[in-house]
Amino acid sequence: MSTFIQQLINGITLGSVYALISLGYTMVYGIIKLINFAHGDIFMVGAYIAFLSVTYLKLGLIPSLIVSMAFCSILGMLIEKFAYKPLRNSPRISALITAIGVSLLLENLMQIIMGADSRVFPRLVAEKNYHLFQGRIVVNNKQIYLLIITVLLMIILNFIVKKTKIGKAMRAVSQDMDAARLMGINVDTTISYTFAIGSALAAAAGVLVGLYYNTINPLMGVLPGLKAFIAAVFGGIGIIPGAMLGGFSLGIIETLVSGYGSSMYKDAVAFALLILILIIKPSGLLGKNIKEKV
């Protein structure tokens, strides 16, 4: 039982990262029906901005987190403005190919600027382990930091979406873009804010991964980005609670597979889960099947 609880704690920690990244996927898809495959690389950029902030500006955890989120918010808005906005009325495949192109651009730019080798992320907090139940369960203080920051960001996101003017505009645009425009909502600004918020959350995930694993590299966003997409689809892409549920569920499933089976299978299980959910319930766990008139 203690092994199961330990793996559950580890899974929640990993799921927190997936949940933060998948929120960006699901927010953008909910607004403009675009799968932003460059999102995982914004996660990577966020980790590097925090690395530079700590290394050269000597900032602590929270200041570097804020700087990283602010930078990636602007980056997300610029990507939307120059890469996706001109293609808004084009076939979806055009925007999808562009997203892959932006992803490759970010990866190669970071390799040119920072080099292709992995970097050791600075130790922002002194590592400490807490032994519970006579030492059978170990909780690291980094896991606690990661979970607390994740929950706080999700609460803030929920407040923005539910209580603020821009959040109401985002919900209106996601339901009917044309009707929202007729009601006086600036759709372009709303979409830009959506990219900004989603990118900020991805940046936060990048910082937390650097903090937890102590290493970063220019390709670190590829696999977590794909898995966060799986998490968004699993929970119901376009639905914010679904992204949270999918992220935590995928993290727990992967950790249990690694703990009771082999770490070699965890990636295969994630992609098998994607195939399974697309066959059984394509709209995701919290999604609803919507009939379209032809």
C-alpha cells in the first residue's frame, strides 16, 4: 500500500506539469480550434528564461517564475499575431503545418543561442525530504513547491475565466466568434490574451520542471508537449477542467506503469491511451458529442 501511495504522489507531481501545459492547448483550441504544436517549445523557452534570470540576474524562484511567465506571454502573443492570425481564415491544415514550423524554429533558435547541450538548472531551493509513515513514504519539498504553485495558478486561471471581463469575452468567443464580434467584443484582442495566458502557464511548467529535475535542454518540450496534448484530448480538449483532469490522470497512469511495470512502457502507454480514447470517446472524458448540421 505504501508503494502505491508513493507512486500516487509522484504521479500527481508529474501530472501537475502535464496539466499546466495542456491548459494552454485546450484554451487555444477552445477559442480558434487550433492545435498549437509550438506550445511544448514555449514550455522549453520558459525554462531557459528562468535559467538566465537566475544565472545572470540572481533572481529567486518566484521572481524568475514571474519573469519567465511574462516573457512567454509576450512570445505567445507575437507567435499568434505573426504566424497564426494571417491564416485564421485558411484551411486548418495550413495553421497546423505553421504550428509545426514554429515549433522547429523555436527549437533550432534555442540551440543556436544556448547550444545543443543540456544545462544544469540552478538549485533555487535547498532539497529536503519528509519521511511519512515510519519512512515508507518520502515526499520531497520540491514536489510540495510544484504542487502548491500549480494549484495556485489553476485557481488564478479559474478566477480569470469566470470572474473577469477578459474571461467572459474568452467564453463568449469560444461559443460563437461571430456573435461575440457583433456584441462588441474585440475578438483579436481576446485571442491574443488567450495565447498570453496559455503561454504563461506553459512557462511556469518549464520553470517547475527545471526546479524538479535540475536539467534543461532545447528539445525538452517535445515529449511533454505531445503528452500534454494527449492529456487535453483525454480530458476533453477545449474544456479547462478536462485539461486539469487529463493532466493529473496521465501523470498518475505513467507513474504507476513505471512503478509496477517498467519505465520503458510509460511513453507507449500514453500514446495507447490517446488511441483508446479516440476510439471509445473522441470528445474526451468531460467532452460532449456535438452534432453539426450539414
